[in-house]
Amino acid sequence: MNSLSLLEGLETLHIATEQTITGRMIFSGCNLPPNLKQLKLSGTSIPWEDMNLLANLPNLEVLKGSHAFTGTVWKLNEDVVFSKLKYLRLYACGDLQRWEAGSDNFPMLEQLLLRELDELEKIPESIGEIMTLKLIQIDDCSSFVETSATEIQEEQERVGNYELQVRIKRTKLERPLQVDTHYLTKLSLPHYPFVAEMMRRTSNLKELKILHKSKHPDWPDILDSLRLLEKLETLDLGAEQTINDQIMIFSGDIFPPSLKELKLARTFIPWEAMNLLTNLPNLEAFMGVDAFDGTDWTLNEDIVFPKLKYLRILFGCLARWEAGSNNFLMLEQLLLDGLYELEQIPESIGDIMTLELIKIDRCGSGVETSAKKIQQEQQSQGNYELQVQIIRYVKVPSLILIQFSLICLCGLFCFCFHLLKRLVNLEL
């Protein structure tokens, strides 16, 4: 350890040991070079008070600890200042219960990540007062830590700071009834058997991400629970099924009317089910990734998305799309990606007064032609605000790539030859 201080140019260091708590590392801040910017400690089991010695590193920006510290209390006095620390990640660090710290201890902190701190009572309230803090991420910690994180976010929003994000992820859950989720506003739920129960107990939830497996036994209960989330504004619903799996049972009334942003991925629901989303009066953005099954999407006059501004559809076998400007009254951006079978964009889409952008990415020539035609028609009527962007991916034949590589290799050889020749002349 003492020799580390001799490495004056060292900026990144990872110290990993296989010792147990009974064999702690002898550690002091002076062991490390002052130029150090990134430090990761794994399995070191050093006392929390020694952690404070790292504040003596004037250039430390990133600190990661995995099974790195031991003890129940981490207390930082006013004179302990991590002056340049931007990223702090603590993973399974002993039996830490109480963390006493203030905003002055971490004046430049941007990201705080805590994982598997099962005994920690809470995050210090004053951490939220760090002006540079942008993210608090909680993974598999106690419910008290989750609650304190959301309370910090709510307090910051009350004083006008909406930049701070709080992300809570729980990948293991054995006793969901012991988890207090009342204060949660954002939640990411992977596949595990208590999704429906968690959702029923998160009345304040505003953002939700769910990964659904096609054989999930609780899927009907999960869908029924969605409508109970009266404050939900953003929903990301992903599936791991294929088009050959049983199609997801879908109805327009499963979503709460408060929903503003919706993403469906690999759900493979019929196109007519998309029309049921018109029942969402506040829906502003929709994104579908392999979300639909079928070749035809027809919207009748009575099908109206009153507030939809952003529509993006990626992949699928859609071939014919029949729609009018009255179906999308407020649409601003239309993005189509990977719709190789689609014949064209409906001409009347160009008559939408609010439309600003049509973006075509890896679609057929018919889609590109119809997009250009819509733009030309609008320009002939004096509307030059509509932009059309077309992205193509050109496959380069392998023979051309080989020829190009040989040309580059020959050029490099000639360059080295002339450089060597000049060096020889200089020696002479």
C-alpha cells in the first residue's frame, strides 16, 4: 500500500481483496497518490471512519465501494469535505445503519447510488440540498431508504428544483407486505411474483416500467391494477413474448385517464386495439416497438386522439394505413422506423395544422415517396414549416470493403516509408 503513493501520475485505481471483516486492511489516506480521480474498493472491509480519510484526495471524482466498509455508523464532521467528488456508489457495505452527513461534505456530488444497504435507516435529508445533485438511485435497499429518497425529491420540488431524479429498483422481494410504497412516485418492476400487489399499494405512482413475460400467471391482475394508479403519467410496458406467443389481452380501459406518455414493446396486440387508446384524454406521446400484429390499421372518423403530439412506431408488418387529419388533431411529430412493408403515409396526414416533423428511418421507398409528396403539397400551399427527414442504411458490398481496406493499408505503408526516409536523412 505504501508504494502506491509513489505513483504520482496515477488517476484510476481498483483495490480488491478476499479478506473477511476479521482481517481488515490497514488503510490511511496518505497511502494513495493525490492525483487519483477514480477509486474502487472491493472486499476491503475498512472501518467507516477510514472512509473519511479519502477526503484528503483533492482530485477524487469517482468513488465506488463494494463490500468495502464495515461498521454501523458513518459520520462526517464539518471538516470532512470531498471537494471534487461527483459520483458515489456504495454496494453491500457492511451493516451500515446510520449515515450522518450534510451538503457541505459533498459540495460537487452529482450522482448517489446505493445498493443492498439493508440496514440503513435513511439518507441524510441535507443531501438533497447539494446544488449539483442530479440523481439518487436506490437498488434493493430498505423501504426506509426508499422513503427518505422520495421525501428528499418532494422537498426539492417544493422549493422549485425539478432536476433531481430518484430511481428505485427492486429485483428481489420476498415479503412485499413489509414494504412501504406509499411515497413512491417512480418505480421499475422486473418480472417477479408480487408486481400486482406492489402496484395496488403505490397510489402516488407517476412513472412505471414493467417487464412482462408471456407466461406470467399474475398478468390479468397486473392489468387490472393499472387503472388504480390515478396519478400515473408515464408507463413503459415491455414484453418478452414473440409474435407466435399468445396475444396479450388488451382493452382501452386498463389505463388510468391521467396517462400522458405510453410505450409498448413486443406486445403484438392487434392494430384495432391501438384505437382504444383514444379513451385516454391526456395522452400526448406514444411509442410502439413491435407493439402491433397485423397488416392493416384503419381509423374511422370517430377515432380521435385529442392531445397526441408525438407518435413513433418501430417495426412490425404494417402494410396499409388509413387515417385522416381529424384522427390526430394535435400531432406534431410522426416517426416511422423499420416499417418495410408499409406502402405509404396517408396523404391527409399532411393537413394536420400542428404537424412539424415527419421522420422516416429504414422504411420502404413508398413511405419515403409519400412523405416527400406530403411536404411538397404543403409547400405549394405556403406551409414551409413541415420538415421531412429520411434516413437510409446502405449495405456496402464486401468486395468494396476489401478494396477500401487495401487502399488504406497501401496509403499507410507509403506514409511510414516516407517518414522513415526523412528520419534517415535527418540522421545523415
